[in-house]
Amino acid sequence: MKQKFDITGMTCSACSTRVEKNINKLDGINVANVNLLTNTMQVEYDENQLNEEAIINAVKHAGYGASIHQTAGQSNTPAKNQTSASDVMEDQMRFMKKRLWVSFLFLIPLLYVSMGSMIGAPLPGFLTGIENGVAYALTQFLLCLPIVYINRKYYEVGFKTLFHGAPNMDSLIAIGSGAALVYGIFAIYRIGYGLGIQDYELAHQYHMDLYFESAATILALITLGKYLETRSKGKTSEAITKLMDLAPKTALIERDGIEIEIPIEEVIVGDILLVKPGSSVPADGVIIEGSSSLDESALTGESIPVEKKAGDPITAATINKAGFLKCRATKVGNDTTLAQIIALVEEASASKAPIANMADKITGIFVPTVIAISIVSTIVWLMLGATFEFALSIGIAVLVISCPCALGLATPVAIMVGTGKGAQNGILIKSGEALETAHNIKTVVLDKTGTITEGKPQVTDILPFSHDKNFTHISLLQLAASLEKQSEHPLAEAILEEAKQKQIKPTSVTDFTAIFGRGVKGYIDNTLYFAGNTALLKENNINLSSYEAKVDQLAHEGKTPLLFASEKELLGIIAVADVVKPTSKRAISAFKELGIHVVMLTGDNKKTAEAIQNQLDIPTVIAEVLPQDKEKEITALQSKGHNVAMIGDGINDAPALARADIGIAIGAGTDVAIESADIVLMKNDLLDAVTAIKLSKAVIRNIKQNLFWAFFYNSIGIPLAAGVLYGLYELKLNPMFAAFAMSLSSVCVVSNALRLKLFKADHAPVSEQSKTSRIIQSTSTITDNTKEGEKKMIKMNIEGMSCSHCSNRVTEVLNAIDGVEAKVSLAKQCATVTLSKDVSQDTLKKAVEDAGYYVASIEEE
């Protein structure tokens, strides 16, 4: 069983290490990870041997508090939990700000009294002169007391953990400032004693060596550092907060024919949701009435609104841009996509990366070692003949300059910012371990169908061959749709979808017959037509000799040619293929630039796989692999020393995703695939996999920088504070400067991690036009090379061209018009026309549309 706990009382990595160590000792614990940044603990345990109460008691025994974490899943809306989380953070900030103001309110006059005379600042008469030594010392003590009281938590926690045998950062602060405070009180008595016996030399000695300002400054500067650190840590979770803010607070629903607005918590499955333009969708559901475009950018990172109509699914927290929608709620509360994303990002943010283990091992012995160094340094300086005050200042400086916080925060802040940044880009990273492992990937294995390709067949070529000039692309597509309407073949769906997009209505077919393994036939207006493969047409004595080369060419390109004929002749070919996604080629090139070897793994036949390989320049292709054997191929690659990432979307990919070092699931894939993966891409875009790996590299680089800074700071700061350089250069750290440096180190680590918020995916979003464009093309595209002159030039935007045959046909009909010179661009879906004579736009438009295409607009250039 997995459970998450909130831990109170932790202030540094020594605390988190102690809690983790104590919990992992319990019988029945599989793994326990404590996160200092979020003050949480994730525990996986055997519920037959252990329960939550025993775990909480173990934490309390270690000297800390614990309670079961209240997640978004325990309310009906993530927003509800977010409010309480924000309140906790705001309470912490208010308390830290209060401590900070009180500390500096009394520290400033304290520093003036204790050090004003050094710069010639005037003091009241009752504080000047050795005869007023007790008043001078007592005033400093009284100014110091409010600072000590407001920051008493350092003493409460520090001495408590010290007595438990597990000192932490607060212990160092408590011992250091406490020693200075006790010495100051001792000095008051010595001053009073000296004045009482008229030993003014003794009184003057202690009058100059009061340490109240050091004790107060240490506490004030540490509090300043903690305040800045708390503010910075709050920024690391901005991504989660923004996700939570997306959830609407109320929902407009229809019950018993009446529109009512209710709190989001009261929405139940089956409710009819009414979503007006500009409002957020309150729950996951299905559109039952209306159509609109929805902005899903906050969840998927896709900037272009997605068109939705009746029957399409919708997701909570997406924004309705245009039309009115009536939807049926299918998932509410913690079952919605938004709630699951929030839970996933929270879990990943609180998880621990393997790189953190090194810091954890060191911090486990760090604080006791620092205390030992402080004691030894003090004794050594006393043995070398230094004054007690000098030796004491050395000991205090060592205590307060050491910073276990920097070590403890080095990894979790980077992990939290990194996973949050991934979520903003539609990349859900399930754990810190996955985020770390991804940076070391050397081989990426790609499933073909639904990953590299769109996952469903589409029409790529429409090639009419009839000798009848009136038989156009439109005629062929209408014939195909009519014959395939009654077919159950998967390729028939592609033809019917193409006809639907072009608003072509099929005609009625009589005596329809499906011929297994061959195709179909039927009568239209008493004429027999055939649709199928070459075998069907040859069996019916239709001559294909002039077209076999074209059929072979299409097959070689990875397409499936469907032949359509009458009883007398071949009328045309429509090629269907599972087209490559617009960004797949760029993604594969990007993987290569990162030095990652790309492998395509598919169950498809070799000819189709090779066509995709040639088109996208994929180094290695493994084809005709059975679903159950995909996992074996991943294992084989790993056995050769490859760190493998598997990217897939189907149920048959789940074993391979689980076997790979990193499994990456396409977001539109099956729930099984997503469950088996370590990283989920919310969009169907391979470039997001590239972004995930680049983000991983950026996070690990940031963590290494943080760890280097933390180790470097402590390895330099502690010896310097211990007075190692004093004998050579008379260089030593004042405890006040040591406290400032300690605070600064933690702030630097957190601030460096916040730089990850500047990380950007280096690919622009795919435009709607490129999404719907045909990527597989039969021959080279005709480019626009028109030269400008005195002649008039216009641009015709043409829809319906899907291959070079189409563009050639448009070029032919336009150039047949007297005074027209046309260059057609298939890629741009337009024709650039140079007119040497006065030709009307209607003439040009009619010529193109008679050829079977649609002119969207005509513009003068």
C-alpha cells in the first residue's frame, strides 16, 4: 500500500534523513522517501504488517510530527485542496515576515548601542563610560531578548533533536547563538563583579567582549534567509498552483429542465453540463449538443484551440472559446483529468531522484561532524594560547556557517520546478527517478502506428485515369464512397471520411457484393463497378498493364492502392495510408542531434516499414514484430548496454514500456499504456519526447550545480570559520558574517533551481494547417519560382490537392487558358498566376473547380 504523510518540525536535510532512516527500519516498510521541500513523506508498506498509526508514532519517536496527507483525491475538487494549501503557505509567510520585522526592529538599536561608539555615534550618558558598564550590557541584553523570543523555534527544535541524538541545522543555530547569549549574561555578572571590587580593568575587559549583538544578528540573519527561502520555495510550486487555479468553483447544470448553478463539489456523474462561451468546463464529459473550439493549452501546452462537436470528449478546466455546449459529465472530482494531473505532478515533485542519495548520506553525519569540528576548533585555539573570547567566536562561527539546508534543498527544488515545467508543456513526469534517468537515454525505440504516424488510415492520392474528361477527382471519390459505404474494411473508413470532408454524398448501390481478399462490386445506375486490388480486376479481365508501375510505386511508398473500375476500364486509383505526423521527422532529427540512436519497432510489414524509414531517415527499423515480442526486443537492446526509452500508445506497447529504462506514453493512447509509462505526453507529438529529455538534462545539470555549490560552500566556509587562515593572513570570520553566508547559501541554491522556470521547448507549436496536411506525397512538389515583371500576378489558395498528380492537373488546366502562366505549390496549397492578358477571376476559378478542386480565395500580389 502507498500512503503520503505530512511531516512537521523538519528544518534541514539532517531532519529528513533521520525521519527516513527511522521509518525504513520498521518491519513491513518497502520504501520510504522524505522530501524536505514539501515536508512530506511517501511510504510504500505491507498493510498486513504495519498501519498508518504505527508509522506516525515512529515519526513522533524520531522527534517530529506526522499526519496523513490530505490530497486532491479526498475532496471533490482539486481547487478545494489548493485553497487550504495556499492558506498554509500564506500563514507561514505571515509568521516568517512577523519574525523578520520584530528581529530587525530590535536588532538595529542593539547594533547602534553595541557598535555606535566605534563609528563615533553619540550614546545616552547612562550608557557611556565604564562606570555605566552594567547598564550598557543590560540594555543590549533586553534588546536581544525579543529577538530570541520571536525566534525561539530554533531553540525548541534544535535542542529537542539534539537530545534525541539527531542534531540538525536548528541545533547548530541554537548552540551557536545560545553560547553567545550565555557568554553575554556571564559577562554582565563579571562587569558587575569588577565594578563592585573596583577592578576597572576586569570590568573593561568584559565590557568590550559582549556577544549579545552576535547572538541577535545570527538569529535575525538566519530568519532573513529562511524568509527568502520560503518565498523562493513557494515559487517552485507555482505550476501546481496554476493547475489548481484552473478548476472552476461552480458549474451550470440542467436538472429536470431547469438551469441551476451549483458548487463544483456537488456535480455528479450523469449531470448535464451547460458550458457557455468563455467559461471553463467544470468536469470531464461528452458533448451531447453543440459545437465549439476549446482551449486546452493549460493542460496540454497546445496553443491552438481544438474543434469539438457532438460525441467528442471534453476535459475539465478547458475553456470554451465560441459556441454553446451541452455535455454529460462522465468524470468528476478526483477522477477528472485535471485532478489526476495535479496528483501526478505533486507525487513527482515530492519524489526523490537517485542523485539525492549522495547528499542524504553526507547530511546524515554532517551536523554531528560540524559540532565536533566546532568543539575541536575551540579547544585547539585555547591550547594555542588564544583568549577564550577568540576561541568562542571561532566555535560559534563554525556552527553557524555550516549549511545542511543547501545540501538538502539541492535536489528537491530542481525536481519540483522541473516536473512543474514539464506539466506546463503537456509532459507529465511521474517521478524524480524518471526525470533523472531520462537524461542518460542513448537509444529511443518508437512504435509506428499512433506514435510516428497518425494511427488511422487517410487518403493520400486520388488519381483518375478515365478517358472521359468529365470524370474528375470528385467523380472518382464519389464512386469510391458509394462502393465503400457498405464495406466493413478499415480502408473504407478513410475514403468515406475524405468524401465527408469534401461534402461529397455517396450514391445508392444495388447488388452490393463483398469479395473476401479481393474487394467489392456493385451496380450504380445499372452499371457494374469494381473496387479492390489488382487480383480482383485481373479476374474480371480489366487491363492494368499501363498502370502496374504506378500501383507498384504507391506500394513502395508504403501506401495501399485501391483500384476502381467499370466493366470496361480502370477508372482510377485512390491510395490510402497511415500518414506520418507533421512533427515526426523533426523529432527524429532532434533525437539524432542529441546523440540518441533511433529505432522504429512495428508489427507492420517490411515494405511499409521501409517506406517510413526512407521518408524519415530512421537508422534502424525492426518490422513484423508480434505484440508479445516487443518487450523481448527492448530486453535485447538493453543487453547490449543501451539505456532505452520506449515511446508507444497501445495496449500491445505496455510490456515494452514497462521493460524500458524509461517508458513514454502518448497521451491519446490507452489507459494501460499510460499506466505502464514513466512519462506521459498529453499531446500526440513526438517533439514533446525530445523536450522531456532536454528538460531532464537541464534539471540534472541544475542539480549538479546546486550540489557543487553546497559542497564547495561548506568545504570552504567551515575551514575558514575554524581559523585555518588566521595564522597566515589573520583572516577569520565574525559569527555575524558566518550567519549571513549560511543564509545566503540556501537562497542561492533555491534561486538557481528557479532558473529552470526559464526552460522553453525549442519547437514552435504545429499550426492547424500543418496538422491536416498530407505528409506522404508521391513525387516532388512543384515550387513557386514565379518572376515578377510588368505583368499582373495573383495568388489562388486551392483546397483538395493531395499529391503531385493533383498539382500537375491544376497547372495543366490553368496554363490552358490564354494569357495565363501558372506555378502550383502543393506544399502551400496555392497557385501563383501571372496574367499577360485580362482574364477574369471567375474564369480561373471555374477552370480549377471543373478539374475537381476548390478555390478558397484569390488575392492580388
